[in-house]
Amino acid sequence: MAVISGDDYYSLSSLLGDAYSTQTTAIGYVDSGLREVVLLDDEDQEYDLLYDFYNLRDQITAVLSSPANYASAVRALNNHVINRSGMDLNVWLSTNGVKVTQEYATLSGLIGFTIDPGNIE
């Protein structure tokens, strides 16, 4: 069985990177909601909302900022290329003219696959 094409790798890696980026961006929306609650002019309103918004921010941050959610898929994609091609990931990317998105490079690096700057868009 052959290794996937550079175009397929790029497509899959971009989707994973975009999903991770979207998740981590969502944390900012929850943070903004918490800030608005804190800035409410009415103490009763703040009292009714603060605890749950604060807990939501902590829970969302813990879940959405974790690259562990993506580790299996990123590892599978990178290991497929490494194992099927017999090349180092960065060598394969360079050889095939594949440049990954910064989002995927960040995600990949967080789980132990460092992508060289020359292989990033």
C-alpha cells in the first residue's frame, strides 16, 4: 500500500489544524461573556450569572485548549507518512512539496512532531 498523496496530506492536516484553531478561538468568546457578566451594573444580575460563567470558562478552557483531543488523528496521519514512505516527516514534506498550515504545525508540535519552518506556509 502506498503513502497518501501530498494533496491528501495537506487537506487532512489543514482540516485538523483548522478545527483545533477554531476550538481555541472559542475560548475567547466565553472569556468575553465572563467579562460582560463582571461588568454588569446590577449586583443581583452579576450574582446570578458569575459562578456559572466562571465555571464554564474553566471547563471550556481545559477541554478546548487541549491538543489531546487531536493527538490520535495527528499521530495517525504523521505516522502513516513516516511508516509508509520510510522517510522522516520533514523530509517527506519537502520531497513532496507539501507545506502545512501554521495551525497544523502548532498542533503537530504540541504532540511531539516538530515541523520545520521551511515546511510551513
